Amino acid sequence: MAQSPSPTTPQGGGHSPATLGFVAALSSFMIWGLFAPVYFKQLGDIGAVEIVAHRVVWTVVLVGAWLLPTRGLSGILRGVGSWRRLGVFLVTTALIATNWTVFIWAIGNGRLVESSLGYYINPIINVLLGMAFLNERLSRRQGIAVLIAAAGVLSLVLSYGSVPWVAFALALSFGFYALVRKKAAIDPMIGLMVETALLVPPALGYLLWLSANGTGNFGMHGIGTDLLMVMAGPVTAVPLVLFMIGAARLTLSTLGVLQYVGPTGQLLLGVLVYGEAFTASHAMAFACIWAALALYSADALFARRDRIRAATAAE
């Protein structure tokens, strides 16, 4: 994601761009962290793959209704660009489909705490992927932060006696998704449109197969359940739009701090609302993750401050 411009002073009164960006970004993370888990929990009796199939279909309908009048079909096709770029979209499509399916499965199977762990780990995964594929280098504080986070995850693995695969699946799928999108410089909304459009044939095929076998849930449990499945489109698209509004108006350091609202909401829901276990091993792992994220965020803030001082001194 390109670095957002610095907040500017509003022209002609009204809310400043920074205020609008903060509200939009905070709203997006609250939807992802608090609303979306509760929403998908209401569809707990429906399989994760069927929910994702509906999510794909209704997201295409919603995003298409927005993009076609504003960008036109030619604009969307230009976003694809070439056969090679289409191959990139196939990779990002597979990654986001995996992320959505695992997330919804985790909600329906009482694994929201582990899901939150995955999204806490995700920034650290991004750092490691940046080192491996973008030739990025860690500062001393960043290196310490990664080691602290790794120690926390290792302690949880040892206490479980098994790998927390939900957490790693979510962190790795979204981490590689962000990496591929960054390297390919994919427009966020056109990217979402193309990725979901590529998923429409298998999604529709699966839904039609379920219907033919009499095992589909759409139209079988009343208008309320049907509306919940249809609303999976807005639940997918709206927070993304809000996030893009925030990203365009906030500094990356502010956005980086706000991103922890999402997994924190998931963690609180899992423990306080849905009664999932939060053991001493969880506490140790999360304490390490939070300490690592605090250290990493502080390093980013210090680095930004130093850049501003250097730029001011050069003027």
C-alpha cells in the first residue's frame, strides 16, 4: 500500500481530513474485529465454504454496481492489464479465499481467540516477508520485537503440543496476500472486484450443486438467514472502503496502531462473550505479542520523528 499523504488542514471548515480518516479507519477495524465475528457467528449452522461462496457472489454484485458506473468495464479490464497480471490475480484470489474460509470456519468452531492471535502475528509476518522478498532490513529494535513475538508463539505451541494452525493460516495467507498486492501495485477496489469475479464461477457452481442435492441453505431457513447471506457482500466491501478512506488521510504509523483494534475485538469477543478458553499459556503468548508490537510501533514512531527532524534541518 502506498504511503498515505500527511494530513492537511481543511479548506472551508468542516472536519479535517485527519479526523475523517481516523473515524473511517477506526470504524473499519471495529467492523472487522467486533461486528464481522458476531455477524458470521449467526450463520454458524452453515458451512464455511457455503458462506464464502455467498460472500463472493454478493460482493461482486455490490462492488460491480459501484465500479461499473464510475470506472466502466474498460477501466476494470485495464486494471487486469495482461495475462501475466491475471496470473497475479489468480494467486491473490487463492490467498484471500483461503483467508476468508479459515476465518469463518474459526468463528463457527469456537476458535476466535486463535483467530485473533493470527491477526496479532500478521504484522510480524509482514516484516519477515519484507526482509525475504523486498530486501527490507530490520533495525535493532525491530529485530528484538520479532524475537519476542517468536518466543510468545513458541511458548503457545509448546503448551498446546500442536501448532495453532488457524493463527498461522490467517497470518500467512493475509501476509502473502499483502506482499503480492504490494509488488503488483494493485488498485484496492479493482483488485477486490477482479478477485471476487474470478471466484464467481466456482462459487456459483458450488451453490448450484448444493441446491441440486437439496443441501443448500439459501431459501431454506427463512428470510432472516437469506438476508444474512446476502449482506455478506456489504460486510466485506464496506470496511474495505472505510479502510481506504483512512489510509489516504492518515500516516502509516497511526494506521499501524489502529490495526490492533481488530484482533483485540476478536480476543475480547472470544473470551468474554463466547466463553472461549484463555489460559496462562495464552496470556504468556499474547503478552509477548503485545510487547513486540509496542516495541515495533515505538521504533516506527522514532524513525518517523528522526526523518522529520532531518528534513527540517536540511531546509
